[in-house]
Amino acid sequence: MCKSTRWMFLIAVLVISSLLLSACGGSNATATTGTGTTSGGAAATDTPAAVGGAATDTPAAAGGAATDTPAATGGGAATPTEAMAGTPAAGGGSQAAFKFDPAAYKKNAIEPGAQLRVSSWGTTEEQQVNRDALARFNQVYPDVKITYEPVPTDYSTKLLAQVKGGSQPDVFYVDVDLPYQLIPAGVLQDLTPALTEVGRSKDDYFPSLTSVFLGPDGKVYGLPKDFTSMALFYNTDMVKTPPKAGWTQDDFTAWVKANTGGSGATQVSGFGTDLQFFPYWGNFALANGAKVIDNNKCAINSPAGVATLDWLTGLYKDKFVTLSTDVGATWEGETFAKKRAASIIVGGWVNPFLTDPKAHWDVKYDAVPLPVGKTGSQVTTLGFNAWGAAAKSKYPKAAAALALFLSSRENEDAILQTGFALPTLKGMENDPFFQGSSPLSKISKLLYEGASYGIPGVWGGKANQKVQKALNDATERAFAKTQTGQQALDQACQEIDAALAAVR
């Protein structure tokens, strides 16, 4: 459940956290609502719970929410990163194999009578996932009163306003753009002592997901809560031959051409994409050796970057690639759902959209890792965010304990069983959910493995949002043929270098 503007959108149909994954229809897993059972006869925690007796359904002046929806182009992933908003999925793995045992959780020492305010962005589904997680926390720490304050829109803006006014929540989502402001300002609590107290550390998590939340001193100011990588999703009924793991970009080119057919309103392109999210083509560029920023200077206008952009715009010119706007769709997921493209590159946020029982898309699909680049490497960008605890909380030990619990193996495993989000902890590849036979389980495992070789989809620190915009704008100009790939990326680098200089 993660965010640049696009990541958040992507993460808002999701997860991220949405992170992600409702079951597929047809030959894929079917979306259902499951309930969890705790051991020892404890109350099931997968059903709605009145967290601390004060869970609120209305937005509070706290943190932010994914601001994009699948209909808003340029939104994040229909939520990749953090948003993977989705409905609980069934049939993927083995939900029945997991039982949350509050007695087995290793607790931190906390203040008596603690009262905590918790904030997040997210869809209704993501908010429910958080309520269920907070209910599990209360099974471990029954004396802590929690008030949940979800903020569906303008999360970062509202959170920063709260910080300025001294009214920030005790525990809250930390978007990848925020550590560069909150850590130097002393807003976030160092979670290292709390981790050490219970025998945990930042090394339990994928380093690709923790680096953004570490201070210059290596201290831990946020724990990643879930994430999504990206893969190529393809329609299993439409393609002539399924792509295979280990394929190259040349293989991809030939495959896209082979799976393009028809004309006019019935044409199906081999690949569909969107201009408002750089990673859709940036994954290819990074695998070819390009860098967005190198030595604090923009470097995406390198020969590798330009050649990759020219290659994809060339496929578009020859009608082997389509854009969402070309087929009356609002984003690439809808293009795929309408069967106007045989494949798209997305993260787990697309699953709840494609499997929405109200939409009746009837799309059968699978996924494969992205093609290997010219350098022989495989790359995927990652969308994610974290839970953080306020340094000025009245109950700092309880706040830290909650942040640790929400990002713990026990809680992340419980969420994984719903098919909603991917765990950020290493060593969960053998979880029963990932071993399931359904497409949902297989796709989820593929995306989980992406954390081991993925690259955080954030560049430029405080300048990240402006960097992302410059990259997206350059993509639009190149596809519109108002500029060559070189000209578009040269202009992007001018804008990016100016943004980087402004935050030094």
C-alpha cells in the first residue's frame, strides 16, 4: 500500500494497500469474503471490529489517501504501492492454513492506559483491512484504546498540516515522499530500540523497501507495510503463445507483434500502456542500463534511456502498442479489461479491478516477469510505503509497539491470506498462500519475488514528485511526436536538475 501520485492511484484501486490482490474470475481465483479464526477460540479477526470503540468511518484531519482512481489517468496504480485495494480473495492459497495466535506474538513493554490515534489513506476496503489489523493488535494489547482516522484524500497535505500544528496522529502511513521532510524535522520516532527489544531488526525486511525510511545514521524511522512490484499481465484466451520467464526485450517485441490483430474498433494490440506513469516504460530503460538520476544529476537522457523510449514509441507508431485514450479507456487496466490489448505492465493493484464481480469483465489472465534488458538484468520498480510512529506521541512505547505489530510477520501473514497485500518481510515465499494452485497465488508469488531484485520507484528525495512529473510529461511529448525521444528527455532533465537544485 504505496505512493507517487501514480503509485497511490495504483495502490487506490488496490493495495498498495489495496497492495493488492483480489481473486480472479473464470479459471482464476474468485473473489469472496473470508473470515479468519484465531487459535484458542479467540474471536475471528478477519471480520469488522470496533477498534478501541472509536473507529471512525469519516475522514479525519490526518494523513492522506490515495488521490487517484482508476478513472483518473495519471493516478497511481489503480493503486500499486500501498494501495492495493481489493476485496478479500478466496481460493488463492490456503486461508484456512493460517490462524492468528495473539498469545504467540512477542510483545513490547508499553505504557499503561495508552490511547493512540491511527491514520491512513485508502479505499473502504483498505480501511477495513486496517481495522481488522488494529483488532488483532487489541487481542495482543487489550488495554490500548485506538481511534482510527482514515483520510481518503490529500493525505500528505493534511498530515503535514497536522505536524505543523502539533496534532499529528500517534501512528500513521508514511509515504515515500515524506521521510525526507519528517526525519530531519524529528517528527518520526526511531523504531530501532523497539525492534531490538523483541529480537527484530530492519534486516528482516527487503532492503529495497527499507532504505527510504532510514536516517543518515541508519536508524529506522518507518517499517514498510506492504508493496507491489510489476509484471506483464496477459490475457490467456487471446494470446497465441504465453510468454515465458527469462524472455528478452527482443522476444517481447516479436511477441507483441504476433499478438496484434484486427482493425478499427475491433483491433487488439499486443501491448497496452499509459503515459502518466513512467515505470511502464522505465522498467525497460532501467533494465537496459539507464538511470533516472546519477550523482545527483538527471541521467535518463542517456543513449540507453533515449533508445528505449524510441523503441516503444516506434511500436506505438506501427500500431502494435495502444494507449488507453486511443480505445476510450481511462487507464491501462480498463484497456486490458475491454480486451483491446493482449497485455499490460502493472502491479497487483489491477487484480481487484479485473475481478470486481460488479464489472463482469470476464477476463482470464496470468502474469510473467518483465523481459530481461540489454544488460542481461531484470528490473521492476517497486511501490510501497510504511508505518511510522510520532516522536512526540504521549505514549511513545505503545506507538512504537503498534507500528511494529502492523508490520510484523504475524499481521502481514494474516493480511496476505486475504489476497489484499504482499508482505515486506523476507523469507515468506513458502507461505501456504503462495503455494496455492490458483492464478492469484501464482501471480502474488511472482510479484513478491520482485522485491528481491526491484528498484524503489522513487527518485530525487524531496524532489520526487517533480521528478515523476517531468518523466511523465516527457513520455507524453514523445508519444505525441511533438518531440523526439532525445528532445523530450533532454527537457525532462532540465526540469529535473532544476528540481534537484531547489532542494539541496
